[in-house]
Amino acid sequence: MTLKDITKWHKGLSKVYAVGVWTIVGSFAYFQLTGGLKDLDSDQNKEEKVEDNKDSNQIIYKTEYTKSVVIYKKDFVPYTTRIYNFIQSFTGGPGSGDGPN
């Protein structure tokens, strides 16, 4: 690769970078001037947490366009708690499983 090829390559990538940066700056300015970002904070897009009395392990999140159902397993222990208890078993802290306190 010669010095001319390197300068051509550098100028080309500089132009691509400049177009990308100015696109982001221009989009931000456009949305600020037109108020397009204010629509994202409207009450229509906020989630509503609706609990169903049929199953206590089921939680439903409703929005204007979507409905998400989260079902928790019975006696589920999160992974972070499992890892914490595992580490505590080595240090002899609470929940170590060494027998009665």
C-alpha cells in the first residue's frame, strides 16, 4: 500500500464518519424543533400492570398495542440468589447449610 492509497482510504473513511455524525446531529435537531421526542413520553405508551386473580404466578403488562404475560414458576429462586447462597456456603455466612444455628 502506497502513501497515496493510505491518504485516499483515510479521506474516504473521514467522509463516511462525517456523514454519520451530521446525520445524528441533524436528526436530533429535527426532533427537537418539531417536538417529535415529546410523543415518546405520552401516557399512551406507558405500561399498565394488571394482575390477574386466576393465577398468582401470572402478571400481565398491557400497553396500547401489546400485551405481555409473565408467568413465574412456583418456588422459583433467582440466579443471583442462587449464586449468593453458593458463595455464602464457602464463607460460612448465613444460609451455609452447615446444620442448625
